[in-house]
Amino acid sequence: MSTLARKKLPIGIQTFADIIEGGYYYVDKAPLIHRLVEEARQRWAWGIVVALCSL
């Protein structure tokens, strides 16, 4: 049975360099942020259409 080395969670670590050099887990959240922004933009645009239609 092989044992995998467990990485540490970067709790309280503020810089990318410290995360990488310290061997911490790193999760790239850029795609998630992009999706959230796009969904918010669509909701905002739809809200304007609804508001204009109710005039």
C-alpha cells in the first residue's frame, strides 16, 4: 500500500509564493470567478429588461 504525502492547507498564508514554496494545497479559482461575474452580468442585464418592460 502506497502512502501519499498530504499537503497542508494554506490557512492564514497570504502570498502565492509562500503557498508554493511551503508545499501547501493551491486551487485556482479563476474559472469560478469568471463564471460568477458572467452570471451576475446576465442577471443585471435581465433586471434592466424587466424594469424597462414594467414602465
